Amino acid sequence: MMKKLSLDTTEVPFFRPAIGAEEIEEVVQCLRSGWLTSGPMVRRFEEEFAKAVGASYAIALNSCTAALHLGIESLSLQAGDAVLVPTFTFAATAEVVQYNQAIPLFVDCHPDTLNIDLKDAEEKLQQFQSHSKNNGHESKVVGIMPVHVGGMMVDMDAVNDFAKKHDLWVVEDAAHALPASYKNQTGSWRRCGEGTADVTCYSFYANKTITTGEGGMAVTEDESLAKRIRSLSLHGLSRDAWKRFGGGSWDYQILEPGYKYNMTDIAAAMGVHQLAKADEFRQGRQRVADAYRVAFSDRTEFELPVESENRIHSWHLFPIRLNLEHLTIDRNEFIECMRSNGVSCSVHWRPLHLHPYYEGQVFWKADDLPAATRAWPRIVSLPLFPAMTSAEVSKVIQVVQKICDDHRH
């Protein structure tokens, strides 16, 4: 059904990590040092990361999922509590709530940015509280977890105002948002993680804006939260391995049941050099995004992701939304045609309320989350990474243009 186009033979992956000689040499030096688990390199990465985002405390972990989990754990999320979670996000944002036998309360996305819609959050909170009261439950909404979709920051001033109004904590899923900033209500620029939430959580997965292979970071302004996250990340112990075996006291105490979420020095050895290149990488992704925007500015077959003069976008993703009424093919066929012509794509994401696991569990149905439900069958994420060559960018543009021309309604 999908015909192959007569274009160059360049194969374009969805993502290719930019790993330089510095990362490789640092990992080799780490291996030679004899210290492989959490140690001096992790501490260096934490200190440099906190400085880079303007945070007081940073705790390196083995994933963003771990950071999110320990963030809500440190804030004492209890079984039966409810947390406002955008339905338009990856599995981790909601599943960590369920780790504590709490309730992820799905909120719709804004139809333009795909970020959490605070107006809908207000409605969902009121509906849940009314439902709980009418059914004799004692469940209450205790927190909110905004996600910066693709690297376009939510207005965190507005989120924190909302949280203060309803006495909620804020755990920020910033998996896509390094480095990213927004202009706040006073007109000043504020970095993601610069006191933007009780806990802000980042991802260093292989395809993220910087990578350690697997890894994450939690940052906070609250010393007590930082201490608890650090303790929980290593079995709830009072001292970490570096302090116990690096010249300090060998003794430790178990303060509470914890987890095994610490980052290794091997991963941090990559991280320190990836972090140093974070702005350079962002500029590289910006160049690709700009090329796409110029090339696709007059297309009616799809919508481009929004930009704003009040945002510094990290451009982790470039999600277009197909106007299916202008095409004779659907989203899945569009992606298959891209792949058959040497361009890999992805989809971010199937809304959580449309996954089998959550169907029947949540309080809302598809009609209660209309923006995310409408966006799902239209979304395609195009390749976007800092090391994309001009030939690769041109290939993506040519394939998209040709598919639209051949399948215009």
C-alpha cells in the first residue's frame, strides 16, 4: 500500500546519542580507578548538575522513574491518597503513584502545548473530592505532577499557585526538559529545577537530551527532602558506600526500608561530560527544529509543535499532529510510509487512560479527557537529535513532503 519514494538512500534513525572522546576516556579512567559504584564521580556530577540548573541539592539515581518515586516517597504519599497526573505522559509518571497504593488522578492536556491543563485539573480535583465524599471515602488529593512534554515547559508559577491554593505538593517530571527555561510572572527567566517544584526529576536515558545510558537526577531546595531521597536511594541506610568505605566510619544504621536506586560512578563519568555539552546539544536540536519549521510552515496536512517567546525549549521531541481530514492515510500508515523510505519515527504517547491496564481503573473515560483522546491518533514524533547531518534533515523533510503530496485529501 505504501510506495517507496525515489529519494536518496540515507537511513535516518529516530535518535543517535552524541558520545565523544571525553565521555569514553572518563569511563575508562573510572574503570581503572577501582571505584565503580556511587563514589567521587557521582558526587562531582551531582554538584555540577545542581549548579547547572540552579538547585541547592541534587541526588543522582539510576533512572528518572527512581527520582519520581523517591520524590513522592519523600513527601510521604500515603495509600489511598490521590495525585493529579497528566494522562498525556509516559508510564512512569503514574506508576510511581501506584507503588504507594495511591491513586493517579488523570488530567487532560492543553490542546496546543499538550502539557497539563490546569483548568481541567481544577475540575478533576473538585469532581474527585465530591465523588469521595458522596461514597464515604477519605481519599484526598495531595499532589500534582506536571510534565514538560517534548521540552516545552509548563508555566510552573501557575502550577505552584494552583498547588498552594489546594495545599498540594509538586513533583516535576522534567525528563524532557534539560536545559529548558520559562519567563515567569515577573518577567524573569527561570530554569527548570531552579526552585520550580518541591522535587524536580530528570532522565538520562539513552535518547534523552543528555545521557548516562540509564540514569536520573532529583533536585530540590529542601535539605530534609534531599537527605531522605539520598537515604531511600540506598536501602534507607544512614551512610552511603563512599562514606563508609572511602575513609569514613564503617558503621551505618537502617533508618527505614529503602530501595536500590543509586547511580554508579561509571554512569556519572559519562554524565559530567554530557552535562558540559547540554547547551551545545540544545542548540543543535534547535537548528533541526528550526529547519523543520521553515520547511513545513505552509503545510496544511499537519500542525507543528508550538513555540513561545517566553520559553527556551529543550527540543527533546518534535511531535507533529496530522490533520487527518486532509490526508487519505491514517497516522499508522503515515509512520509505515516514513519507515519504508528510511526514516524512523515514534509516537509520544498513547494517553494513559487509553491503556488496557488503566481502563476500568480510573474515574474518567475517554470523553472526560477529550484533548488527549483527540491528539492520540494524530501524533508523530519526527527524528530530532543534535548530531543530525544536513543530509539526514533534508531526507526527513523530503519524505514528509512527498507523503503529504501523494496522500493529500
